[in-house]
Amino acid sequence: MVCPLDWGLGHAARMIPVIKLLIEAGTDVIVAADKGPLKLLNREFPQVQSVVFPGMEIKYCTRGSQAFAMFLQSPKFIASIRKENRFIQELIQKYEIDIVISDNRYGAYSGLVHSILVTHQLMLKMTRATKWMEKKIHHIIKSKVEKFDECWIPDYKDDQNLSGDLSHMFSLPSNAKFIGPLSRFTSCKHTDRTIDNYDIVAIISGPEPQRSQFEQILTHQLGESGIKSIIVRGKPGEKKDSMYPNLHIVDHMETQNLVSLLNSAKYVICRSGYSSVMDMFALHINAIMVPTPGQTEQEYLANHLQNKYGVLSCKQRDFDIENVLSLNDKCHLSFPTHNNHIAKNIIEELV
């Protein structure tokens, strides 16, 4: 049973290669998810059985630090973890599960079966004023992680990594394994299918209300620019029309079509969420990354990748399409070589 967190599509998207590898290894997979992630995985794997696994309703701030806002909601997190744990026990019994793979659902473990947590975030980046809390929160996270039999970290162990401090700053849990970056694009086959070419492809993801605010900024600026552009909204099942002749808007794209679209684009704009980072790394695309305001993890990743690998990042409030395109032309990407065999070997060994 594969259980991704339902905060945006990123956690579900990076489970796509895991599910593919599990199927290739001869296992029967059941997806347990909710909302957009469940829709995404149902579209990617129509042959795979699925079940609704309700998630926690989190309140995202419109201003300030999201990390601190989440810390204030910690009692709600604890209650949600307990609820998840009770529910996963029922699912294990009902569907006769042998292995549970949870992406950032800290309650999805059981002593009855082999339980695996997938996460890159072994510490929580805080603001300067609350930085003193990072080590204390790390110890809390570590204690939760060690309730699982294994912790799979989707990154490399050495210095040529993508997550930086998030997985490498503090001591690792005793059950940790680095399995290499996970991207749904890794196993996509090269295709000569005809697809409309766009100069700019913008992928919008993440929580509300910032997702919609960023969409409004991009819609206006791309539409007024006259540049042939497309926005992929990351909202499966929801359609929206464009009022600009040069701008096409789609709710969602199948993985193979999205790969073709990204490879043919001159410029790509996306958030700096870790799943997006791994996707761009897999395709070696020098995307323009715009972190979600207040999300300290994304702000850290954007800065880390800019300093380490030359990726261009820009704050949402400063976003100006002409300026970022001009700066992006001067960037030189230097991502490390992608190794997609680590996860395959670990899953085969597990099965």
C-alpha cells in the first residue's frame, strides 16, 4: 500500500516511479490517498486499486513563515498522526497488506507489517528569529521517523545532493537509506509524438491561497507578454479558459505529454518544491524557480540550488517575466549525473 501526503501533488508525483518499480517487481499495489493526489495516481495507474485515505486539513498562511504557522498547528498534527495510525491498521487488515510505503504520512506505519517512510525533510527550516528551534524540531522528527522500519531519503548521500541541509545537516535516523532522487519523468520513454511547442511552460503547484495568487500573476504577465505560453495548473478535473490568444491553460497533463512539453520549451517556470526540483534535475532543465512565499523549505531550496548548481530563483513578489527570462539566459546549469538505479535495487531487494 502506497500512501502519499495530500498537500499538493508533489508527494503523489514522486510516488509514481516507486509504484512503477513495485509493479515491475511483481507486487500488487494499492494506492491510499485523497483529493488531487488520488486523482493524479488514478489517472497514471487506472489498473491499480485505490482507496480514499483522508488527510489533515492544514491552514496555510497568506503572509509570514509557513514553517512557524505549521509549528503552531502541531497539536493538530499529533491528532492527525494518531487518526492516520488507527486508519492504516484497518486498511492493513482489510486488504491483507504486507508492506506500507508512506510519503510524509507519519501515522501510516504498523507493527503488523514492514513500514517505510519516504521523506527528504529530516529538519524544518525556520526563520532567523526561530532558528534556535531547528535542532529541537529535528529530534522530534527523528523520533517519529524511527517508528518506521525504514526511512527512504530521495536524494544522494554525498556532497552532490539536492536537498542540502534538509537531509544532511543533522544526524540521520538509525533506519535511514538514501535511495536517490525520485522523479516521475525518469522512466519516460523518448517519443517523437507531435506536441505544440511553447516558448514558456509554467507549472503551478502547492497549497492555496498562494497557488492561485501565483497563477494570477503568471496569467497576467504571460498573457500581456505576447509570448506563446502554457500554464499547467496542477488541478486535475478543473478546467479554466484563457482570455489571451498567446496563452493556453490546462488543468493537468499526463506524464509523457508533460515531458514532451517541457523538453520542447525554451523556458520553464515552476515552484521550488522538492518534487519539482527532482523532476527538473531528471530532465536537466534549467527552470526558473519561484518559491511559495512563507514556505521556508522552498525558499531554502531555491537559494541552495542557485548557489550550488546555478539554478535561477526569484521571489514571487519580485517576479517580472522580461527580467527573469533575461537573467535565465545567463545561467549555466551544473546538476550532477542522475542515477536512477539506486531505488530500483532497493525495491527489488525489499520485495
